Amino acid sequence: MREINQRFWDAMIIKSWNEFGNSFSLGTACKYEFGVYPRELGILRCEGLFKQGTRVWVARQLTPLSERLWITPRNKQVELLDWLEEVKLDCTVNRKADKYGQEPIGRLRRNQLHMKQSRLSYDLGKSLNPSNMWKVVK
């Protein structure tokens, strides 16, 4: 096991971002390297990691890092580690990015309600159709 090191954790975040990794694989890699999961590390940039992709987490919690990762080419991303040490960036929820995370959930709920309503309308129409009633002489 490796000694807990902020710079190495930041390098793991950048690597996972480049590989389109998810939070589970990043947490597992952290457990393998440090022996504990990220929230037990006691260092910066490890809050709110689970149940999402790494790029989504970085965009929501570490917005300035996300913007720099999009701009910086891969061969120069090592310089971002020095920048992160200077800035001391920590996890904060970006309300604008949070809004975009909630939109698909609302859309899914609306679609589910629409499906229920259309199924109910279909069943109701079928049951009220005179050609389907067994008491009516045809």
C-alpha cells in the first residue's frame, strides 16, 4: 500500500477522467493503492464521488478542473497537478451542473406518467367500446 498523497490522488482523478471511468472503478483503485476508500482519506477532492461517472463528478464538484481538463492536451496534463497544489481546489456543488443532472430524472418521471396515462386510456377505451361489451346485442 502507498502512503496517502494528495498529488497521487489528483493524478488518479485525471487518469480516470481521461479513460471515461466511473466512480466505482476510481474508488476501487483508491482502495487498492491506499487501503481505504476516498471518503476515508482525509484529503481534498473526494466528496460526493459515488454513483456517477468521473467526468460528471468532476464537472459538478470540481468545475474549474473540468474546464482545464477540456482545454489542456493529454501530454500537458501533468502541469494540472502543480496547478491543483497551488489553488487548493475543493469539492463544491455547481448549481448549474446540478440542474443538468436533475433534468433527465424529471424527464423520466414525466415519461413514466405519460405511459401510465396512455395505458389507462387504452384500457378504459377498450372496456367502454360497445363492440367489446358482452351484454350488448350486436
